[in-house]
Amino acid sequence: MRLSPLVFVLALFAGSPRPASAEAPSETVTDKRRWCAAELPALPNEVCYFVPEKPAPGPRTLIIHLHGVVQPDTNDQWNSQRNAARVGATYGHTVIMPRGRRGIGPKTMESWWAWPTSMDARRIHEDALVAEWTAARQALEQAAGKPFERVYVFGFSNGAYYATSLAMRGRLDVAGYALFAGGSGAPYHETEAKGTKKRAPIVVAWGAGDPSHDKQQALAKMLKRMRWPHLEIGRPRAGHAMTDEQVEKALAFLGSR
């Protein structure tokens, strides 16, 4: 049997590829703690991904979705992954959903899956994380036989705080960032940004029902002060969430840049 290009690339990485299917398999007891949702295939290092059946016209786009803090041995990450895949299906974009690291989470959640927001954690983990995302992107590009023309980073909650750091330092060569229910205007971010030449546009989306939304407001003020291209999307009735309207406006803004 002849393998499709995507299955062929996965075979090179994993040995026994698991192609995506339109219908999600039943979630048995053994599936309960797998990192990727049952209907989402995975590349090495537990990088889940979604490829739309009908890509959007225009620039071929990849979204790197960074999850919030996830408690180990639960299914909490699946909702995040499914929301990210729904965005990909709605807008015709490919999405990868990598996994953070344990032992670096915020206070009382140190052992949960999280992103390296501190300098020490970045020093230990960041190079390996970026290498995983790069390998995932290259595998999907090789499978499709064409590169992604635009790459966006979407961060939710803890993922948004980390994405703020990535943006301020110009760590990634991407077309823009969208930060949902996370991100901070802490003074050290402004210090980090002083040496950043390529200022990718940033969307800061928050809800007034989120107890920490003042940090996102402070980030938007900092970006305005620095004349960094950005869009603030604050909503009085939203909570700690990534709303459909915010996603729509974020993609429209990033695409227009």
C-alpha cells in the first residue's frame, strides 16, 4: 500500500505512523492519560497537530499553540487542544500543539506541565523546546511539499506569559503573537525588548472577569509606550478564556500586518 506524504514523514520519525481521521476513535481506559486528544495525531515529543481538510486561500499559515498550566495525569490538556484544532478548522490553518515541561510551573503548581517563564528555566529548556517546534514544522512542510508562509504563536494563560517573553526577546522568527488570558507588562520585559530589532505584532486579549487581567492591561500600555505594533482586545464580560471573537479579531489584525 502506498503511504500518503504525511504518513510517510511520520514513519520516518516514529516508525509506526498514526494518520489523522475524520472520526475520533473511542477513548478507552488506556487512552485516558495520553497527551494528545484521541482524534489528534502526534509528531515526536508529543507535539499534537491538526491539518485542515480545506486550507484557507492566501499565505499558508501555521499556528503554534502554547497551552496553559496542565495538571499531570488528567485530561485537562484535551480541551485546549480541541479548541486550538477548532480554530484551525474554522480558519483553514495548520496548528501544532507542543507540550511544556514539568518542574517549572508557578507557585503551588511546580510539578504541572508549564512553560519556562523564568530565566533559569529558559536556560535549561528553551533550546530543546524551540528545536521540537522547528522539527514539527519541518515535518509538516516536507509532508505537504511546501513551506508555511506565515507562522503565528498563540499562547493561553501560562502559554501567553511565555509567549510574551519570546516576543520581547525576538526569540522566534514568526509573523506575530496572540496572547489570551495571559501576558505581563513587568519591567523586565521592557528591558528585554530594548535590544530586539524585529518587533513582530502582538495581540493582547483579556477579559475583565479574569482576576489577573490588570497584568495584560499593563502589557498593552507598555507596548503602546514602546510603539510596538499591537492590538488590545479587552472584553468586560469575558473571563479566563480565549473567545471566538478575540480569535477572529486577532487573526484579522495579524493578517493585515
